[in-house]
Amino acid sequence: MIDEAHRSQYGFLAGFMRQALKNAKFIAFTGTPIDTEQKSTLGKFYGGSYLDVYNIKQSVADGATLPILYEDGIPELYVEKSLLENQFKYYFDNESEKKKAKLKQEALRSRKKITCAK
């Protein structure tokens, strides 16, 4: 029996174990099986189908897992304005006013959505 089968069954030690135990039946547990052309958890364990599947919906219904909520997009970044200004001064205070202005302009141009507190 193997836990986390998708992580442990593709390397040298797993090959050695399979060679040494040619007639053994391998049973694996994994929460995240792999299914690609190069690696297949199900294929590695000679199965045409899974013995059992316990999915997220069942786990939530049983109360073992909280619902997983997905949020699309880039989250807002909250930055204390005074902290940001102090860091800018620390790193760039010796630069010319022209260069500081250019750095600020570039930072504003390339940022996504930043909310600054006053």
C-alpha cells in the first residue's frame, strides 16, 4: 500500500521495489492523481478504473472539508502610503528629482491595482 502515489512511484526506488516484488499487487492512495502521457497514477497501478473515489463534494458534504471558493483575477494590494513613501526615500533619496519622478511614473504605469491608505 502506498500513500501519495503520484509522488513516490516514478523514481529509481519505486522501480527497484517493483522489480524486486514482481508478483505484488500495489494499492495506492492519493488526493491528486496524475494523468498525463508521461505519468499516470492509474496506469502505474495497472488499473482500468479507480477502486473508489472520494471527491471534494463528498468531503464537503461529510463536513471534513470546508467549501473551496475560487476568485478570478488579481487581488487588490493594500499598501500603507507612508510606508511606501518611506521605502522610496530610503532607496532613492540620493537620486535626482528627475530620476525620482521617472521612477514614480514607471511604477504607476506598470502596476495593476494598488490601493493606498492615507
